[in-house]
Amino acid sequence: MTGGGPYNKGGHTQMGTKVLLHIYDLSPSNSFLYPVGLGLHHSGVEVFGAEYSFASGAGVFDSSTPRDAGPGAQFRETYELGIYTGSMSELRGAISEIKDQGFGPDEYHLIRRNCNHFANAFVWKLLNKPIPAHVNRLAEIGVCCSCLLPKKLMEQAPVGDTTSSSGYQMYAPRGRISDANNNKKKMTTFSGTGAKLGSGAATSLLMTSRSGSPREDDLIDRRERARKAAMARMGKTGN
């Protein structure tokens, strides 16, 4: 396996040509998915200096610029899978057979028949061995819930799609700023009425609570006047 450094384009050796599997990241989430053997990946197989892959609309296609899948994908690493000893004519024959086995322009499916499925079928034709399992593991897991995803999404490839002028891009630019206003919590203010602390209304209310109601005050006054009248009469009687 090699990283992102220099490499021998075409991978020619005295015995034949190297078969190179180029892996790309389709999402920033791969930074934490990859260490646990998962990830959203695009892949291409390089033989004789050309990189072969599979997409909706295009079907099987080749690129003369290996390790450059274009917008929506970032190169991660390359696997040297083995040496192909056949001829270019035999290589074209193998590709034609794969096309007839379900990799036509209208047969792409993001979960069931994607670029990684093609890479695995292609490498098996050339070397009789599979690609590393983690490259397409997330798609295999996704088969269980593919019915929940939009059909249009399933039939469009994130890399190499020629069926739509707009397409879609899974790998978003780093440093994307979200709308902070959407994250603000809404607070409901109190809408009732009442007396302001320190106001005259509040003072009057406080005094009323201390002295009692006006009716109670009148009763106390009458009792006090009756007591004084009774004391006055007693004083006259004593004289």
C-alpha cells in the first residue's frame, strides 16, 4: 500500500504491469470511519497507466490521470494488488465481459452496484483476488436500509455521473460555516400584568395587607368609641 507520494505511473515491471487500486474519500466523516474499517469511498483500478471506474450514465470509463477523480472525491491511498501479465487486448476483453455482467451505463446503484463493486469484479478478472473488504463495507451494510433512501440518490454516482448536469457532491468543503441564527434557542417572555416593585400601587397594596380591609378598620373604630363612652359613664356614676 502506498500513500499520496510519488509513484510509478503505469506500474510496469519486467513480468507485466502492476494493478493499482486507488481509494478516494467521499466525505469528511471518513476521518473517524476509516480507523474502524468503514468509510464512504470511491475507487478506481489502474492498469497500463489508465484508471478504470464505473458511474451512472458513463458506465465503465477510463481516465488518463490516475489518482485524480475530480470534484467530490479526495485521494486517500493506493493498494498494489498484484501483477497483470496479460495483453492490452485481453484487458479490453475482460472489460467487455464485465459490462455484459451488469455494469452498463443504466445499471449503477449506490448500494448494490457501485464503483467499488466494479473495482472488485475487475480485479478478480485480472488477478483472481478481491479488493480489500473495508473499501465497500459501508455499502454492504447499507443494503439493509436502502429502501429508506431516495431512488434518485441510489441511481446517481458521486463521481463520474453523466446523467445530470447538476449532480450532487458528497464531499463538502472544509470549514463550512453553519447559520448561527438557526441554532439560537427561542425564549418565551412573560406576558402577564402586575405592580412594579417600589411603585405607589405596590406600596398601597403592602399597607392594605398590613392594616386589613376598610370594613375591619370601621369596626375597630366603633368598638373604641363604645369603650370610651362606657368609661365616661362609669366615671360619672362614681362621682
